[in-house]
Amino acid sequence: MSRTLVLSIDVGRSSVRAGLYSTDGQSVKETESRRSYRFVFFEGGRAESNADSLAAQAEACIDQTLTALRTLDSTVAAVSFSTFLHGMIGADRKGRALTPVLTWADTRSADQAARLAVMMDPGQAVQRTGCPLHPAYFPAKILWFQENAPQLFRQVDWWCSIGEYCIRRFTGRKSCSLSMASAFGLLNRKTANWDEDILGALGLEENRFSPLAEMDSPARGLCSPFLKRWPALRDAAWFPALGDGTCSSVGCGCAVPQRAALMIGTTGALRAVRAAGDFEVPAGLWCYRMDRAWEQVGGVLGDGGNLVE
């Protein structure tokens, strides 16, 4: 009897991976593929990756994993995606990247983050969005482009993350999970909608970002180049990309309020899960939505994986 499988793709902070899993979460042996890469660092605090290069890495991993599928009596019913948080891309109307991926480690917008803290109450901002006014997040990055690359800024039609970028590239559909959007610094964590005050300060409308998507509304169908390339995914459901922090807590069995998960990966983070709702974010921590029912409270330190390496 043919098995039903899920293709899982992860764009992490140091590698891109893909693999096949059974519907009860068990990995299928010898189907994992992996491509390593590094962020590129420049003077002035820039820490970047090329959006099309990362998408090509994901494509190569999918190619390799689907080659392994040919030896199995199985079909792929769904595609799941997880990615690192805070990586921002500016794209044009056709979904083509105009900027590199500005990663969480990019500090070029430190002055803009400080200026935002003068333009609005930073305490109220973190309580609304769950994110401090910090150069890791989208608002300061976007303001940097407004002030330092105004012509390029005007050309950007869509601000997105790498998971959104890949899924639109493959399926033609724009969508953003609450898990990803909440870590942009642009989502109101209490209403689970884009935050009007932050967008107003940046002079942006909601249509410059992907529609917020629930996990019960996946994309279906592939754009023509990929339909020919990946016929095994012709009928698969493509779910919106989730943040790696959400996946980490769920994957290690720590998605309950009574526990906190300590994860040492490329970054190190301590995360606790709680029911979404009225909650004062403690000083120095962040609070991201996982979905409409749950959120995470935590803190992070960089380069945990590099220490191990």
C-alpha cells in the first residue's frame, strides 16, 4: 500500500535542508538532503545572504529528496517549511528580490532603531508587538532603506521573509504565517493583525506585506517551471512557512506552559509557551505568536552552533 508523506524544508541560519516524513512525524531514512552556507558580513554592520542563492539551495535540496522518493511506494501530500526569523527581503511587483536577505545579525540600522524609540514609546511598542525596537527587526531595517536607499525603497512592492519568497517563487502565492509575522516587529500580538501604529510610523500600508495566513489554507499548484521539475508535488499542499522557534518548541515536545525549552543551535534560545492573550512582556524578553491560540516568551543569544563547531 502506498504511503502518504510530507516533504519538510528548513532554511536555517547555516544550512538548507529537506527530507521526507511520515504523517506521524517519523523521518524516512536516506531522504534527507543538506546544503551548507554562511551569512556574508561587510563593514558597517551588514550581515546578508543572497535571496536567489538561498532559494536555489532549497530547490537543490528538494531535487535530491524527490530523487530518493522514486525508490519508495509513496506520495507527497503536503510540503512544510520552516525558516530562520527576522530575515528581510525587499521584492518588486513580480516577486523578484531587489535586496539581499538582511539577516537577524545585520546591525546597519542601529541608528534607525534608536530613532524609532524617539518617534514612539518603546515600552508600548514592545507590549503591542512583542518585539523591542532593535535593528534585528523589520521596522528599523525598512527605515534604513527609506533614509539610505530611497530610490530602491520606492521600487520595493513587497517586504517578506525567505520562506514567503520561496513559496511565492514555487507556487505564485503570497502568504505569511503568524509565526513568521510576529517576529518581524510589525504584528500586533494582541489583535494578530499588522500593527497600525508601526506601519503608520513607516508610512506603509498592509498591502506591502503578505496576507496573514492560517495553517488551514495552504497553497496548491506549482508555477510552470516547477510543475515540470517536481511532478511528485503537483497536488501537494504548501503550508505557510513557520518560524524556527515555533518548530523547535513543538518538535522537542515543549509546547506546554509548564516547561521551557533550551535550544542550542546556530543561535541559543530559551523559550516558554503560553496561551495568547493579555500578558505583559517582561523587560529584556520578546513575545512572538505561534498561531492564534499560542505564543512564545523568551530570549536569545547568538552563535551557539558556532561555539559547538
